[in-house]
Amino acid sequence: MNMASDDIAVERPVLATIIVAVVATVAYVGVQLGFDGAVAPAETASFVLIFTLVYVAGSRYLRERTNDTGDDAATGDDAAGEPVE
């Protein structure tokens, strides 16, 4: 994952979740307007809810997986012969 976004997700998980929800809302409304020309509020809300829940579950899973395996195993940089920074 991106190191700058990792800092935001770890230090301010609520802010990161809000940003994801806002971006998902804007993207889905844009898709709806592009295809139908109208916005369905219930459909948009259900999409944003599911998308945000998947984001939260995925980031939590990746954070726990990284903590369980250690930093060297998670990055995979040693296998390529490159130093880990």
C-alpha cells in the first residue's frame, strides 16, 4: 500500500473512511448521471455503504496481516535483492 495513505489510515481511520465514502459517492453519482441522467438516492447510499464497509474490512485485514507477518515478509523487497527502507 501507499505509505502516505497508510499514515492517514492508521493515524486517522475515521477521516480515511469519510474520504473513501465521499469519493465513492461522487464516483457513483457521476456514473449514474452518465448512464441514466438521474440519481437514485437509495441505490447510491447502498453502494456507498457496501463500498465503505469493504474498504474498512480490507484495510483492517491488511493491517493485521502486516503486523502478524512482520515488516520484512510483508514488503517482499528482500526477495528481489533490494534493500528494505
